[in-house]
Amino acid sequence: MDKDVSAGSGITTVAGRLALGITLLAFGLGHTAVMNGVSAADAVSVAQYVGGIALFVAGLVALREGDSVGGTAFSVLGALWFTWAVTEGAAGNEAGLFLLLFALVALSLTLAGGDQLGQALYGLFFVALVLMAIAEFAGNDGLAKVGGWFAVAAGAVAWYAATAALAHWPTVLPRRAAGRGVTATG
């Protein structure tokens, strides 16, 4: 990998974030019930092929390129998306447990560091999965819809991060300069 390219801006990361963004948007919109006749079950094929297989392959390529954060994120999330897709019939406590374990992975990715957009993406995804896990345990469709909106937001962040890297848009929030007379030590 070119040393002038910062971590998280390589083409493998862009492809991985696009795949994750598409999967999260489909998964989230399916749970929100905002589109008539579209449910979470409609996201299964996207989750299996784009979120599962394509993301897993992107993870393996990223690992080969030396991107341990992106490679770990994409390969683990790819495996989890694939598993979610093939166990689509799971419901109740079984689904809740899977979503809770999936949330722990998202929390680890949030805390692992990386760029601001990556942390926002995984943080939103973590909240979505926790809400959906609680909704499964409690049988609460309203909470699942709220979780769906968090997944949509995470998907939008993933899509933006990928597009921003390709289009050379800002990918970090600007830091405010210290005021007059303020030093680094206080």
C-alpha cells in the first residue's frame, strides 16, 4: 500500500464501506417499515451476498494489504452478515442473542479507533444492534424500528465515508482553534 495513502482511504476500504453501507441501508430500512411492503426479510439477499461475501473478501484483501483495522472489521462483519442471512428464520431470544453478540463486535470496532467516520459508523451500528436485540427479547416492534433508523444512519455514514474518499470530500470534522491566550497546558 502506498505510504502516502492514509489508513482507511485505500480502494479496499472504499469498497468495504460501500458494501457495508448498502447492507446497513437495506437492513435498516427493512426494520423501519417506512416503505410499504419492504421488511427486514427483504434485506436477506443483500446481507448474504453484499454484506456477507463481498465484505468478507474485502476484509481478506485489506488484511493482505496490511490494513488490520479495516481487514478485521470487514472480514468479521462479512461473516456475521452471512450468518444473519442464512439464519433469517431466527426470532425472539435466539435472534436477540445473535444481535447482542453482533453489537459487541460493533462496540469493539468503535473503540478500536481509526478515523472519525469509521468510529461514528460503528458507534451508530452498535446502538442499532443493541436496540434491535432488546426489541427481540421484549417483542417490541417500535424499538426495532428505532434501531432500524440507527442502522440507516450508520449506512449513510458508511456510504458518505466511501464516497468522500473517492471524491476527495472532507472526512474529518475540523477542530476549533484555541482562543486567544489559551495554551496547550491550560
